[in-house]
Amino acid sequence: MKITITGSLGNISKPLTQELVQKGHNVTVISSSNEKQSEIESLAALAAIGSVEDVAFLTKAFTGADAVYCMIPRANYFDPNLDLDAFTRKIGNNYAEAIQKSGVKRVVFLSSIGAHLEQNSGIIQRYNEIETVLKQLQNVSFTFMRPTSFYYNLLAYIPAIKSQGIIAANYGGDSMVPWVSPNDIAAAIAEEIVKLPAGNNIRYVASEEVTGDETARILGAAIGKPDLKWVLTSDEETLSGLVNIGMQPKIAHGLVEMYAGLYSGLLGEDYQRNKPAVMGKVKLADYAKEFAAIYNQK
């Protein structure tokens, strides 16, 4: 199959590219960085250098593909001028237009847990909107991948661990957190993208369900801090902490609302009804080794 992948060689797109190439597919990787071209080609994939904010470029990159993988690029939450809602909405609309104009028939879109919610989901609310827009396209088979909480989001707690000896957040504690590895997401996408199911489909991806307290214990053991604790904080305390480290206040509000929904169970309502039949292979104890290596470098 001819498959076009967005996301450059990021945490998901690189292992996805490697797996698809290994299985004999012709893969084109979209990247905005000229510096990535040689690395993409070293994986035996083709590089398409351009921006997902350019509909004409996207349309050209999608044309002739049997399947396409789409994802929203990460944004800088500390940029005071970033309009995250507008940025996310624009990329989603660009994908819709390019898919329609290119005639591609099979699309896998990286959405999120909580995308079933029209409100009260914080910064991921736009994924509900994008899914709705994409579902309106005719003659396209979609799979909306809805991963849970990414392991690497735990890296944001390294400064607090070093300065205060705790992980502090308005979710977790003694409640369960469904974690996921990018490698497990990539493996699930690789399975889905070669299928051609009818209509629109949803697939949740998770690697392991662990409480916040157990998460702290596992990470603490890996970094030589066996007494590391997960401290449950209020929404107000969490918001204040995010704003104090320089995060844009509107985005900080959205993050707090999202995590509050995770803690209350609202965010995971649909996930609980449609859990993956098989969890991913990468467990938190596996990821903790990577976490420890990064922790010790900082």
C-alpha cells in the first residue's frame, strides 16, 4: 500500500513508519523540517517537506495514497500568542479539505480519550469538533484512534520531583490512570491503517491502568526515590502552579479542566464502555527506565 504519514518522525510517527516499511508498504512522511529529510530517507521512506497548514501541499501529499494517517502537531503551551483552539481547528479543517480534494479513501486520525464530549473536556474539546467535521466526508473510511494519557506527559513532573520530592496534580492519587506508550499507539495504527472497514470507527489504545500512587511508586523506584508520593491537589492549586511556571493562562485552564474530567471519570466514560480488548505491550515499569534516564540528565 501507498501510505502517507503526518507527524514527521515524532514519538508515534517514527515507530509507525518503521513498522509499515518493514511490512513492505511504500511510506511517505510529511515533515516541516528540511533537516528531517535524510533521516526519513534512511528509514526507506519518502520525505514530503511542507506544512500541514498548507492545504495545497497536503492535498498533493495525500493524492495517490491508499491510506493516510493524520495527527495534530504539538503546540507550545508557553507561547503567550498561541490560540490553541484556532490552531487545532485550522489543522483539522485542512485535513478535511485535503482528504476530500485528494480522493483518499482510508484515513486514520489521532484523536483522544474524551473526544466523545462536546464540552467540559478542556484542551481536547477540539478533537470532538474535528471528528464531527471528518465524519461528514463522503466515501471515506475513518478510524479515530483515541489514546489515553501518554507516559511521556510524566516528564513534566520532573522539576517538582527534584525541587519538592513529589508529583502534584489534580488527578491520580488513589484513582486509576489509563496510561499509554507511543509505541503501542503506533502498533495499533499500523494494524488499523491497512484495513478498510465501512463507515466511521473508534479504537481506544491503552498500555496499562495504574493509580497515581502506584505510578509514583514505580517511577520513584526507577530514579532512586522509593518514597516518592503522588499528591492530589485542587484545581485551583494546579492552575496556579501552571500559570506560575509560565504556561498561557487559557491553556492552563483547559489542562486543569481536562485532568479534572479524568479524575471525576467524565473523560473516560466512553473509554470504560469500549476498552481495548488487549492492552499494549509497554508497561509503566518499562517506561520508567526511559523516564529515569531523562530524569538523571536534567
